[in-house]
Amino acid sequence: MIKVEQLHKSFGTNEVLKDISLEIKKGDVVAIIGPSGSGKSTLLRCINLLETPTQGNIFIDDQNVTTINNRNMIKIREKVGMVFQHFHLFPHKTVLENLTYAPVKVKNKTKQEAVQIADELLKRVGLSEKAEAYPSRLSGGQKQRVAIARALAMEPDYLLFDEPTSALDPEMVKEVLDVMMDLAKQGMTMAVVTHEMGFARMVADKVIFMDKGQILEVAPPEEFFSHPKTDRAKDFLEKVL
Ligand code: ATP
Ligand code: MG
């Protein structure tokens, strides 16, 4: 389980996360939505230790990661995978090398083991035939599916997605959402920052609505989308639905 307790984050005098508390239970899919600048990415980046919280605690499987040393930080990063809006693939490595690099380097897999895992993952995301291609030869949707496969190659317990479909042409959104839906069905624990309300509605166990650094609502999707409690959420939904 991931547990965030009274998290605050400031950049200089700008407090962008204000008293955030939430739980992501094993097997849950949590959709995080809200207007631009509300702190969604910063929240994910704090959970993944890409940002240091100003105040508060984050527990990952009962380990307080806000007081962690470097060695344990590496272990946590293995447990918590991240998929970004702009893919962040290694441009000078093939698809297969993108998938095998970290497992060999960080997880001490043999090359052979890593290739076997990568082959299975590429099959799972429908890209077996692209194993030897370089990222520049892939469509956006293919790149994002490779990025998801690469995150999975580390065998994470949690996957964080930061607007995984926002940089994609509309016709490529579905192929990526389908992969994410499959993962959810297989029980992967996921936190997904998204503007895809259909996905949130269909796949999420819980929707978290953020505005101006605060969580304003936490509710099951059917409740959130049909009966948002705050004016801010009503207003937001009117604009995006
Ligand atoms: P979007 O939907 O546009 O991605 P968001 O909800 O992800 O927005 P964040 O990127 O978390 O929002 O940003 C929240 C606030 O923190 C913004 O005001 C942003 O300018 C500020 N911010 C984010 N990262 C930094 C940084 N590294 N240095 C200074 N300010 C930052
Ligand atoms: Mg963001």
C-alpha cells in the first residue's frame, strides 16, 4: 500500500501541495484528475521520490520514504514504476535494449533472462515485431506502449502514470488505454493522472479530484461523475465532459 500523510510541497514561496493525504491499496486503480497546475504531477513525483516533500510522510509498504537513504531509494524506485507523458525512452537504444537495460544493470538479471521477460512484455503490448526498432521509428502510441513495457520489465509493485495519453494523436489513445486497462484487470496497482474521463469512469476504483494543491474530493467514479460535491469539481467536469 502507498500512504501519503499530510504532504506539503513548496517551490520557494509557492506551496503547490497543501496537506495531501491519500491511500492507494494493493490492486487499486486511482485516477487523479484536476485542472492544470493543481499539483498532480508534483504529487506523483513526490511518491516516486523525484521531488523531496517539504513536510509530511509517504509510506510505501510501511516504509517511510521521506527519511530514506540512497540505497533504499533505489529499491523503492524499483518497486514504483513511472510512465510519463513524453515517454522518455532511450533514443539510442533499440526497443529491446530499452526494456533490458535496467533489469540487467539494476536488478542483476542475466541478459538472457532480461530478453525473455522483454519478449513476453512486447507480446503483451502488441509490439513483438518492433523489438529491433529504434524509438524514432515508432508512432507515439507505440512509444508509449514500449514505455509501459519498460516500466513493467522492472517488475514493479506499483505503476504511476502521468498523463500517458496527453501527447498522443487521438487515434493512438485507445491502444495505450487498452494496455492500461489490461494491466488493471490483471490486478496491477496504479495511480493515473489523466484527462481521459471515460477511462477514469470505467477503470478507476477511486477518483481523486485536486485543485490548487489540495484534494477536494475522493469518491468512487460513479459517485464523483454523477454527483460531484464541490462547485469546483462541477465546474471542471462541465468543461471536460
Ligand atoms: P498539468 O495538468 O498542467 O500537468 P499539474 O496538476 O501536473 O498540471 P504540477 O506540474 O504539479 O501541476 O504543478 C503544480 C505547480 O507547481 C505549478 O504552479 C507549477 O508551476 C509548480 N511547479 C512544478 N514543478 C516545479 C518546479 N520544479 N519548480 C518550480 N515550480 C514548479
Ligand atoms: Mg502535470
